[in-house]
Amino acid sequence: MKNKNEKIINANDEENYDEYYVSKKYAKSSTGNEKYAKKRGLEFYLTDEDNKPIYARKKINNEEIPFFAKDKRGKYIIAEHNKVPIYPFKDENTPIFPKEGKREIYAQKDNNEIYPENKNQTQFYAKDEKSNEYPAKKVGNKLYYARKRNAKRELIEFAPKKSTNDLDYIKESNGKLKYLFNIDLNTPIFPINNKNESIYFELHNEEYYPTDEKNKQYYAKDLNNFEKLAKSKGKEYYAKDSNNDERYPQRPSGSQYYRIDDKKEVAAINHEGGGFYAKVNNDEYYPRVYDDLTKRDWKQEPVSILFLKRVKLNFNLYLVK
């Protein structure tokens, strides 16, 4: 009687045998293309002295292009080093993705899809069946942007592009488009209009602010470097900080300014529902009410409460004299 754990060897079944690499080289076919050895029917990668996988190469249009090993079902196997997926590259800026039909797909690690990344820390998007770039997913099907270094060597996010070369921003579950961020500075990267001006995304007739991981919101700046208020159904509203307090936008000088509603400057509200004054040179100043003959002068800095008190005191001293 045979032991139930005893393996029956079938000489015609290659899955019962392991192949191996000699002299750290891939064997070649008659056409000169390298080919993978197999372990129990699965192709596997040759490794270098650092135990890093090496992709085999085949000739396509007189170029030697790396290609993926395959499993028993013919599915691509993406090489890993220290449990991190490694994509093959045709050249420095051309990663090779595994495919399902005509759709390029991402490698995964801990249920997160991973972007290919070159030596310059530039990541790359996969393309769908229509040649549109599309973003990778994190756990929970949350889409996230690829990253690269800008001219200042700052790490920034960048958007995928459609086949038409138009930017294709990530749409979140609430229907809002996701802003890009400068990772190193933790500041948003606003979309730009045809006047080269930073603008807000809009949904249901409401412009909305970019929000970071701490729930702080950010203002865009106009061409004169003034922070500008977003509008909801035509009315301006303040951005909020991480404490859920409204915060004032700033002029280029750093002084804060009020939003206007029906010709009246309106104070910001904190998370407890209390109003507080805007500041100029760290001094508070009062909001104003305008009429049909007056309007805000952007060239003129606001006057602080402390300055008004000083003027009044000096005037009273003048009267005493």
C-alpha cells in the first residue's frame, strides 16, 4: 500500500521538475530571445549578486525589450525585491506594464496598487484600452496620484492624462475633483485657467477649497498675489483651518481682509460660533459697511483698531495743548 503523502513521478509532467540557471545567465531560443526556467510549471527570475530579480529580454524591432515571466495559467508574474514590486523599463522613462487584454495593469503590494518609479523618483501611470492614463488604487479602492520631482527637486503629485493630452483629475466619492499637492511643502497645486491664474474646482455651483490630511483648507492666489475667496452660489465664503475655525485670506503684504456680503464686510467665525476681527500688522481692525458711492480700495491697507486709538489719543493731547 502506498503512503498517501508519496508523490507519483510522471516523466511526461514537467510540473514535477525544477529547471535551474547555469552561470547566472538565461538560456536562449533559436531566435536569440532569452527564456525563463520553470519551478513546478511557474517561470521564475534570475537574480543578481544583491538578490535583485533580472528580467529576461527578447528582440522586438531590433531592440532587446524586457518581458515578464508567467504562471501556469499564462498570467504575468511581476518581479519583487524585498517584497516590493519591480517593473521592467524599456528606457528611463518607459516602464513596461503587465496587461489584461489591451489594458495595462498595476502591480500590487498589501492590496495597494503600486506605480512604477525610475531612478529620478518619477512615477508613471498605466493606460486603459483607449490609451487614457488612469490612477492606481489604495486599500478601499481609494485612488491616488503619481508623484515626481519638480525643477526645485520638490516631490509633487501630478494628474494622469487622457489620450487627448487633457488632464484627468481624480474624482472622489462625493463627486469632487481631487486637488494635487506639493508633498514636501504640504501645499496644494491649483489648476490654471487660460489667463495663467490659479482657480478652484467647482461642483453644483460651488467652488471648493483644497483640504489637506489635517482638514486645513487653502486659498488660491490671483495674478496680483492676493489670496482669493471661493464662492458658493455667487457668495464668497471663508476657508477653514484644522480646528474648523474660519480663516481670513491675505493680501500680498500679509494683512488679512474681510469677505463682503451685500456691501458689508463680514467677520470670520470660529468653531464655537463666535466672530473675530481680521488683522493688519498683527493688530485687529474693524469691518466696514460700503454704500453706492464707496467700495473697497485694494491699493490701500486697512487701518487697525490700535492705530485708530493712537490717532484719537494724539488728537486729544493736541486739544489739551
